[in-house]
Amino acid sequence: GQWDTAYSRALRDLLRDKLCQAGNADQGAAARCREDAAAGNDAWLEPAPTDDKKKSAPTMRVLEENYTRGLDGKLPGQKEVDKKSDEKPAVERPEGDGQIDYLRRLAWKLKERENVVGRIGAIGVLGNDYYDKLLVLKALRPTFPDTVFFSTDAHAAMLDRDDNKHTRNLVVAAGYGLSLDQPEQKDIAPFRDTYQTSAFVATRAAIGGNSVNYKKHRGDARLFEVGRSELVPLDTLRDHAPGWQHIIGPLILAAMVWLISGAAGFTQRGQRCTWILVLSGTLLLSLLHYATQYTDEPMYWLQGVSIWPSEIIRLIAMALALFLFWHGVNKMRLVRAQLDETFFGRPDNRRERRETFCRKPKMEVSGPRSKPALAHWLSNHAGRAAPPEPLRDPGPCLNGTEQNAMEIWDIYNGAQICSNSPKFLRYPFWINGLIFVVAYFFLAWTLKWLDLLPPITPARGAAAIYADRIILLGAILAQLSLLFLAMYEGFRAVWLARKLQGPTRWPDPVIARFWPRGVAGKPDHRLFDPWLDMRFIALATAPVQRIIFYPFLVMSLMILARSTLFDRWYTPPFLIVILGVSIALVVIAALRMRNSAEKVRQNSIEILSTQIMELKARGAEELVQQLETMLIQAREINIGAFAPLSQQPLLKAILTLVGSLSGIALLETVNHMKL
């Protein structure tokens, strides 16, 4: 704060005393706290740690730094000097009346102290000159982007477009706002600052005006947070909800658990979307009502002072991730069943129906009661597609020079386990997913251990903070599940393509389907195996290409949730690294899948071209025509992993993510410009 005015010094001393009194239950410790601060030392809010307890004792302290009035170099009453319109601003040199260079050194000094004593949680800017405080905010906020700033006295200039870029989310303590209640303010325009409001109240009280209840304004100071277009009051929220309101959250949670588990099994035979939409809407409205009425965090959409819009977007992202996960798993299961029937003549006897998300046909159940809905879903979706019991002591397989396509397909689906197959194909889906999630959180812990500090939630009150943690954890787990599904299916497709690059043998019935009728003799599978390899990969990877696109949709929503449109969210290097790793995993899986598939295509084209030349030499015209048709298809196929770059879902996903980032940046710019 300012040290060259009696007002600022008294305000600083009063704040220090209050902090020492509130942070130390022991009166002796509070007295020592005040003495240390008065002597120019760090004031401990709790007893300072001794040498043998440095690791366990808290390190909360009050740091004090000062500045003088006239930081901009202008003296009171000094006239503005005319400047040419094309004159560039002077460089902030350490000379002259201006002290902007001092603020830069002050920011560096505080940053160095933060590296020693730990993160600075809040910075108070105390003084009686608004423009000096604005310069301090301009200098310190870029250095401490995730720190809470507070000050005194409300000013209308804080809502100005240029100033608001620096004063947004500033917590202000003032005796009055910029206006009174409507019965008191009437048709008078809002005032410029706190002092004009107080002067109006004092004047009306002095002349005996009955329209102003001045006794109401003689209490404690009010708290505001500077929003985009108004000062948001923080002291008008209800302190405590009625007793019965505290059970709303647990009741809603219990209802959702009941819905997902056994009692909601009836939705398997009905209109599932109707129930989900109704119950989800009820849940969302209940949470919004509870959040806006009975927590310390206000609810504003575009004032930039509330986390609740971000939490709503995260809930939408979580629901979308779960739906896309279900849709992707179900689509892969259906495609595999179709391929199993088309290429290997094995019909899907497990399900004689085709399931959609909104409607589930009747199911045959045994016993007095069916499985709970959650257990039933996990048993049918979260693992392999109902493989037979694997071998307890599997041995090596696929060791011959010519590999059986059906055996490769069974290993891919998990119906057969080989000791020489990749580990991720030997373990169930959920075990691989659990390992992936644990590894991901270990990476996050490692980044934190490397002093890449985690982000801070700009929320008020325990209820809002816990709600943010729960919703964020749920959204992250849902996003990781979808991310793992895309990566898992991508690398499985890579393994499948690599196995089909070599000589393979397809079943005789499928070879006979493409053998020309006019050609006598037993069908030669070596003529059609290369084309079948490529065709099979194209059909098997078609749903994988779509699944790879899904995580980027959820990432876009998660990025939007951290936009400064809603609150002062800060994106530290910690989150950037995590996002980069997520994108890299999906991109690597997609590129490796495409490269492996292209090798199969090139191999098929070479073999087909050689066979055509040999058959022409033998005069087998019908087989030549058939193989030439297959060669044309091999060169022009554009589905699945063989899709051209312009149609690749990976490119669309990256463009979607980049477009989302650009759109969010544009919205934030427009928001700052107040257009």
C-alpha cells in the first residue's frame, strides 16, 4: 500500500492487525504477529515453524510492500501536456517523475519471494488514489494471474472497457456501491464512486429526507466483485440454507444412483431417452437452484465472476463423453459382429436385436429379477465382446509363414489369447483402462512434484469448491475413458493391420464368393487374400476413425469451461502439458493406424499387379478381369483408415479443436471490448 499518506498507513496497519487476530487463536501469537509486521518482518498468521518442525508447521504469512503516490509521474493539479498524435509512448526508464519502472521491479521482487515462501494467495492494493492502484494492478496481475486481488473503494471507472481488463474480478470493500436500492435511488443516475454515494446518503440524512433509510447504511462495509458491466455484490447471498435444504444434494445423488443401478432396470424396455432427459433436466435445475440460493458463489452467465456456467459446461461435457463412449463401444461391437458373419460365416447369436441408445427391446431374463442396469451395461459393453473362456496357460500362436485370418481376428477380439501377442490384447478392456487412468494421474502428480503448480479454482465457499472438484473429477474421468477408447481401438487396429501385411489365409467360403463361375477348379485363396486383407481393414477401421474424433469434441467443451468469459480461470503449464499429451496420444494412434493400413494397400497392389501379369501369361482372362477390378478398388478405396487426408476425422478433429480455441479467443476479445 501507499506509505506516504496517513490514510493508507492507517488502513494497512488496521488490515494487518485484523489478519493477525483472525489467523491466530492464541492472543500471544497475535501480538507477536503484529510486532513482527510493525518491525518490517513477515507477519505469521500462525506460529512460526521451529527448525525441527519446518516441514509440518504451516507457512502462512503476511508480506508487506509499499509504493508512493503519483506513480504515473503526474502531480496533483498538474495540467496535461499536449502531445502529438503520432508520438510513441516513452520507454519506462528509471528516471523522471514516473515510477512505472518501480512497479516492474516490485513485481519481480514479489515473484522471487513467492519462489521462496510459497504461492501468494491474495494481494491487497491499499491506497486512496484510483489511478495509482490501477497501475499497480496492471503491473502485478500478469505476474500473478491466479492470485486474488482486493482493494477498497468502488469506482465506476473499474467498469470502463480499458480499465476493466485489469480490474475484472477485483474484490472491493466499500461502505457503499455505485447506487442505492431503487426506492432510495429513484431516477438518479448511478454515482461515479463510493464517496459520491456516501455524500448523497449523508446529505439526505442531514436534511431529513425520509426516502433514504440511512441507518441501514451504517453497518459493516460491503463486498463487491468487479464484473464485466456491474459490481456484483457478494454480501447479499443467504448465509445458510434452511435445514431441510441441506439434504437436497444427497437426495439427488441417491436418486441418480438408484436410477443407474437396479431399480431403474425397467428403462431397458422403454423409452430410455425420455427418462434420461427428464431426470437430467430435473437434476440440473435442482443444482442450479441450490447453487444460486444457498452457496457463497453467485450465479452470473457473462459477468465473468461465477464458476457455475463453467460447471454446467463440464456437466454437459461429462454427459457427452459418456454417451460417445457408449456409442463408440456399441458401434464397434456391431461392426465386429457384422464382419464376423460376413467374412467368417459366424452369426452373432449373442444378440438377435439391434440396440439403440434411446430404445432397448425386451430381454430374456432368468430368475425373479434381472441384473441391475449398471452391472448389465458393464457386462455387455465394458469388456470384450463376450469372448469364450480364454486359455489358462496360453502358448504362442501365429508363428507360421502363412497366418490364418480367423485366428488373427479371434486374437483381435479377445476370443483367443496368445503368449506372444501384445499385453494390451491379453488383458480385458477395463484393466487396460484402469492402468491408463492411473498412469495419467501419476503424470499429473509428477508435474505437480516438478513445481508446475496446479490451477486454482476461483470459487467462494466450501460448497462451491467441493462442487467444482466433484464435477471436474467426473468430467476428467469421463474424458479419460473416451480418450482411452480412441487410443485403445487405434492401437488394436494398428496391430490388426500389421498382422495382415504378411501372407494370410482366408476361409474357403469367402474366397468362393469372389471366384468367377466360369473358372473350373478349386478356388485359389492366394489370388484374393491381399484384396481381402485390405477390404477387411477398411471395414474394421471405419468406426475407429469416428471414435478418434470424439475426444476432441469433449476437449473443446472442457477448454470452453475454463474461458475467462465466465470467471478468471487461469491455464497454467500443468494443464497445457496434460492437454498436449492427450492430443499426442490420439494423433499418434491415428497416424500409426493410417500408416499401417497404407502398407497393406501397397502390399495388396503389388501382389495383385504381379498376379495379373502371371494370369495374362496363362490366358486366364476371367480371373484377370476379376483381379483388375480388385486392383482398381484397392487404389480407389477411401473408407476407414484409407480415407484421403481431407476426409480424415483426425484432421477434422484438429480443425475442430483449433476452431474452438480461436472462437473462444474471439469471444473473450469481444467480451473485453464490450461490443
